[in-house]
Amino acid sequence: MATLRNDSMNRRQANYALLISIIGAIAFYFSFQEAAPVMLNGGLPMAIELAVMVVLTALLRSIPGDFGVRRMHAGLGAALAIAMIYDAMVAVVVYQASTALTWIRDNVTGKRRSILSGSLRALLFGDGVVVLSVMVGALFYRAPTDIGAALRQLDLMAPVLLFHGLAGATSWVLFTVMEAMGRHAERRIGLHLLLLVPSVLASVLCSVSAALLMQMDGGAPIALWAALALVMLRYARMQYKKEHAQYYRVIEALSEAIEAKDSSAAGDAKRVEKAVVMIGRAMRLSRRRIAKLRIAALLRDVGKIAIDDAVLRKEGELDEREWEIVRRHPQVGHNIFDAVELPPKVRNAIMYHHERYDGNGYPEGLKLSELPIDYSILSTADAFVAMTSDRSYHAARSVLNALAVLREEAGKQFHPSVVHAFEKNAHRLQSIGNT
């Protein structure tokens, strides 16, 4: 959660965090008083088991996430596993002991750091939430300690689910109250509400799996390796997302560099991108296809880099020789990316975004009616943005006027289904058109 990560709480949030921290500290004190004799009487075997649980909990708390609440629920899952094997008091003590071994990613520097080196206020609040969640779950429902038996008998699973449901709901309520005191409360609360059920289910899976493994002979090392594998998989996914974001930013930078050659086209690529996303969603294209269309929208005019500036910036109509030069840019753009591992649909969309539905377009005179509809979406979006933009050879049309042209050319220049999708989204196109 951004509010907690950045420690930018307002006064009400700070007072609330202090209250939860104090209650959590009191609960921890009494938990320690109750758990200490149990842990001491357990001898060396129990000490080894608890040491493993401390490391396991720290690993799960260290799983990187986009929201602090996700990391909290991973740690909560470990705490609930301990509560099922021993009791809530022991779970609270083990969870707090794991804090010293927990490492998280700093959102400012991007580097790993100990959770102890960050905001003490946020740390105490988060720990207080977990302590209270475990205590509330155990107060009303105690899950059976023999998880294997619970899985074999469905009637014993009810306490397990209720235990996790109460704990997850408690943590959700405590975090939601915090968000309700901050800015953009409705959006944040809605996001937390969407995360509630998946988070509870994830904590059930996490804690039940950990409890089962810990109760097996030789299961402790397996549990630790599984947690470590989970952390590494999450890191790999985050690294992939980071590299994908960098890849997209490079494409954006290239698009802006191309537009710098022609001031009249400044901002067109982003508007075409916005249009293809809007129409792609309206036509129920998959997210993967829409992602490829976004890239094609940004790179569609990369071939203009080979056109002389005097032609691109010429005032008034172009002559036939100049039009012939301009018409080559889709082929040039396609050739530029021959040596780059762009998806074939992206390269082809760049190549065919000036083709027509009836086959009278360029550069190859293909019929868009016989090609994937993705190319028609890009072609129509490109034409719509061009019509609603000022050019040296025409003034910008209004959105309604541009839609009238699309309607008139449906079945000739443009794909009728794509035109229909544009018309259905007419009220949303005002943000794309310049007028």
C-alpha cells in the first residue's frame, strides 16, 4: 500500500496506526507470556521446528508484491499455519521473531533492504494488523491441528475456512479503515475489496500447505525450499515486468523521435494507441492482441524516418512524386524491423495500416477484408486521428464529422465492423479527437 510504504500518513492515519500498534504490542506481550512456557517445555525438537517456522515466515513476508497488503497476507498465511500446528500465541511470537530476517524491496531505490531499516511506524502498524488478525481468528474459531484429517473430512474443513476468513476479514477491515482516512479513499477501498477474497484464498492455500508439510516427517526442508522457490518465481516475474516496461518506454521514445520530424503529427501516435485500445476492447480482442496493436500504433510511421524533412513539412498539397515517396513509408518501416524480433502481427500491422477494405490502398493493394481485423482497427484509428488533426493540407475535422466519413467509407476504405465499434464508442472518442 502506497500510504504505508511511503509513510506519508496524515494525522488521523498516524493516530490510528499508533492505536493499532499499541494494541498489537499488548497482544504480543500477553502472547509471549502464554507461549514462553510452551516453547521452553518443548525442548530441542520444538526449538528446531520453531526456528524453521521463523525462517519460513520471513521468506513468505519477503515475497515482493505491488501492494503491501499482498506481502502482509503472505506473512499472515505463515502465521496462520503456525496457529494451526501450535496455537495463536506461538504464532504471534514466531511472526514477530521473523521480522529481523525479513527483507523487502525499497520502492524508491529499487534495492533490497531489511524491513527494520524502513518506516518504524508502518512496520509496527503492519505487525499489529497481523497479530490482531490471528488473535481474532483464534478467538472465535480454532482450526483443527491435524490438517491432514481436516482435508480428509470435509466437515473439519469448515473451522479451517472460518478461521482464515475471520483473520483475513480482520486484516482487510483494519487496512481499509486506514485507507478511508486518506486521499482517494473510495478507489483504494474498492481495490482492497477486490483483493479480499483472493487474499483469503491465498492465505488458506499458503497456510494449509505449510502446516501439512511441517507435520510430515522431513517436511520442514521441503517447506523452506518451496517458500524460497516462491520468492524466486515472484522476483523473476517482477523482473520480467520491469524489462517489459523498459521495452515499452524505448518504443515510446522512438515514436516521439519520429514525430519530432513532423510537428503537425506531434502526439498522434499516443492518440492512435488510445484509439486501438478502446476499439480492441470494444471488439473483445484478447489483451495480448491489444498489446501488439499498441506497439504497432506507436511504430506505424517509423518508415517516415527515411522521408526528407522538406516533404514531411511541406505546406499545402504534395505532388505525385512526393506522394510516391510518402507511400513507401509502411514498407520502409516493415524493413527496418526485419532484423528485430517484433511479433509478426506487429510488423504486418505497420506494413498494412494504409491498406483498404476494398484493396485500393498501399503499399501492396491488399484487401483488409481478407486480413486479420487487427490491421483494420489500426488503419481506421490512424485515419480517424489524421482527420481530427490539423495538417498542412487540411484543417482538423470534428469527431462527429470524422465519424460521418468513417460511416460513408465503411465497406470501401474501412472495415464495417470496426466502423460500427467506433460509432458505439462515439461518446468516448472526444478524448482522442483534437476538436
